[in-house]
Amino acid sequence: MKKTKQIEKNAKIVNRHLNLKLKGNPKKLYDAAGHLIVHGGKRLRPYMVFQSCKILGGRSSKAMPAASAVEMIHNFTLVHDDIMDNDEVRHGVPTVHKKFGMPLAILAGDVLFSKAYQVITQSKLSSDAITELVSRLAKACVDVCEGQLLDIKMADEKRIPTQAEYINMISKKTAALFDVSCAMGAICATRKNKDIRNLSTFGKNLGIAFQITDDLIGVMGDPKITKKPVGNDLREGKKSLPILMAIKSSKGKDKKTILNAFGNSKITRKDLNKAVEVIRSIGIEEKVRRQALSYASKAEKSLETYSGPNKRELIVLLDFVVKRSV
């Protein structure tokens, strides 16, 4: 996955700001809160905040508090996701609860959540802008929580969800933070509802395309890139779009091969690879790519009234997200 230079440049700027904001006593609490931030992350959400502000003529400096807040909330969700999933590794390092223990990890997540709002309210933006930023970010957090529970519910149920149910879930769990990133960037630059709505729509559709592509990589991604075995999501029984499509589209022996691998932690590497090849052979990758590109097209359409280098950067980001190789 090739990063643009602009994304890398923004990530360094945001990292410096986050490191300044996530300092305090007891030191161990702030070490835990900043653990995942120190060890990686592309900072896509802050990047969207900046570009959405600049496309409307705003300055990056005005958007920095919002960009930092979104990244803190994103990391808060990662800390809590890892606790719920009992994951041991993220960004190639131990997860927060594995390194610091469960009680401190929960507190670290709470600090990230609280600091996000503190950073916004301490900014030099107008009181109206601050109120709207806080309101939008709070709604996004509620959406993420609802989406997370929908995901857990889907995993617990025996039935295979519909594609509409899957899209609804990822719209909340993943796309909500992409949506609010672009909306907050726009708010930092303007009070025009039309512009805020356009950027918000861009972010939401980009977020859906991002998750669809991520789920495709989770099924048939290159282990050298994903750091996980081919077919990992299939073996774990994740009800992601490629797997839903594969189960629905397959017949006879092909369906049996896929279902044998689905949620089967004891499956052999040979049988798992066979199931992935079946999914590949029935054209699931192409179908999923078309879905992702459909949402990318909606995202691009929402920017059609804008022009200039910042629009180009957002379109580059869109391509960067959707055209990731598996």
C-alpha cells in the first residue's frame, strides 16, 4: 500500500501534536494512552480533517484541534476493540491491555475519549464552531458504539446477514469516523451547511469503500502485507462482504468447501487455501471491488463543485484507499 508523501507529512505533524497533548501524571496512564499512537498508524482521519478544511479555503492550524481529537477517538476505539476481541498484537506491538493490564487499558481509553473533547473546547475557534464540532463528534462516537454491537450481534447469530445489514453496520462502525473527520474539517473552515454536507458525504462513502476493501484483504490478502495468514477472516468466521457474497454465490461442492472453512479454527492450511481459491475462482474479488468502486464514485461525485490541489489530494486518498492490492 503506497502512501502519498502528503499523508506521511501530515502524520508527522499530527504525531507531534498528539505527543504534546498526551502527557501528564501519572505517567504510566499517559504512556498507555499514547502506546498505539507511538507505534504506528497512517493518520488517515486527521489527514481528511486537514484536506476538508483546506478545500474550503481554511488553514491547517485551525483544523489541528479537530484532527487531533478525531485521532484520539479512533485510538480510543482501538484500545476497547482489542479488549473486546482479546487481541494480543496491533501495529506489531502488544495491545494496550496486554502490555499495561486491563484496568489501565480501560482508563487509557477513557483518557483518550475525554482528551479529545478537551482539545476541541480549548481551541481558538468560535463558540458556535466548538459546539458543532463537539456535537458531531459525540454523534459519531454513538454511531461507532452502535456499529460495534451490530458487529458482535452478527457474529453471535447463526444466520448469514444480508448485504444491506452489513453496509449498515460498517456505516456506523467504520464510516462514522471518516464522515465526521471530513465534516469537522469543513466546520473549521466554514459555516455553510451545503459544504459541510458535501464533505460529510465524501467521508461516509470513502469510509464504506475503505472497509469493503479492508474486508477483501482480510480474506485473500498477501500475508507479507497483512501479517496474517491468507483466509484469516474466513477461518475466524467473520461475516464480511466477500464472505457473505461467497456463501451466497457458491453452489454444490464449492459452497461446501467454503462453509467447511468458515469459522473453523482447526482447519488445515491446505483446506483453507482451497477455500480461498474457490472464492477467487467464482469472481468474488471482482464483485467486491465493484462495490467498493461504487461507493468511491459516490464520494467523488460529492466533490464535483470544488477544484484545486486539496480536491486532488482527497481524490488521491480515495484511490489510495480503494485500489489497495490483495
